[in-house]
Amino acid sequence: MAKNSMTLVYNQCLYKFADKQIVRLQETPDQIPEGGTPHTVSLLMHDKLVDAGKPGDRDEVRHLRNHVV
């Protein structure tokens, strides 16, 4: 083992790994007043929603829960 290397050991009973992704949504250009700045919202996606969309997709969000950690 190299002088400055380390080994990561974890207990499988204590840790649960999950897929997560931060997605930033922005208003479409046709919804922004001329000269205005688009509103942006960051969403945290979990499990099956990770990689569900791709850049340029148009989605509609009907409900956002304001939760700050």
C-alpha cells in the first residue's frame, strides 16, 4: 500500500446508498417578459426520477414543497 493511501471500510448494515440528482428547472423563453430574467428552481430527484429527463425537455411542475435543510 502506498504511503499516503487510505482504505474506505463501511458497515453494510448501517449505510443505505440511493440515487440522487439535482435538477434545475427554468421558465421557458415564451413565459418571460421582454428583458426579464427567468425564474429558476432546483429540485432533488430520487431513485426512479434520476436521469428521467434530459436538457431541453419541457416539463410542467404542479406542486413544489418548500423544504430547506
